[in-house]
Amino acid sequence: MTVMDRSTTVLIFEAPVGSGLYRDALRLREDILRRPLGLTVSSEELADDTMRQHFCAVDCGAVVGTVSLRPLDETTLHLKQMAVVEPKRAARVGSRLVAHVERWGTSAGFRLMVAHARVGAEGFYLKHGYAQEGAAFFEQTIPHVRVTKRLK
């Protein structure tokens, strides 16, 4: 019996603010990152979204993953709002999103990627070459750690 690798059907797109992909990514962020904590996406976050590059992983027309990047300075990007639907996590959609935005950042001239990883999820970033910096801190009501990676 032949088993098809369904992860190959996932494509990654840039999702400009206001586009249909962006709206779908925003719903995904709300469902995965905010609602479980009893939070909603704030108007301040929505305003900040205009300062970010947004990317979506799409499978059969549905957004199954999202991540955004916000420049901190001329050489540093902040990776934010990483979310992947549970059924696609084993298909390495998160890994593909991270690899894509790292390539995007490198081609745009950035040299450092920074993220605030939820405690418990930092292993994902460490596996992708990020290094943990400092102690845990609270953000969005839960503990996070800062992770960084030099881009090539």
C-alpha cells in the first residue's frame, strides 16, 4: 500500500493585511493562541499587524498555519503569532513556516531572528537552531522564553 505524504500539498503564501488569507490567519490566531487563554486579539495588536509581514500555510484552500514577522531594527526580526492547526503539526507545517520566514528574512537583509516561545514550545525552536536567552517571563498571561537565531 502506498502512503501519500499530504504535507507536500501545503503551500506558503504572504498574506497582506486586509486580504482573505490575512483574515483567515487572524481567525486561526484567535482560535489557537487567544481563545484557549480567555483572550481576544486586541485593537492594539490589529494596529501592530500593519507593521508586520504575515505568512500562511495553505492546504486545499484552507489556512492551516500562520506566522508574522515584525522588524525590531535594521537587522533583527521578531517572529510572532506562530500557530498551526493540530492535525498539521505532525506534517511539519510549523517547520516549513519557520524555514520560509528565515529565508525571507535573510533575502531581505536581516541577520537575527528573535521569538518569544511559550514555555513548553521552546523545544521546537531549539530543534531549529535557536538558542534560549535568559529566564522565563510572562506574556499574554503565560510563561515564555526568548529564543534567537543568527540568519545565514
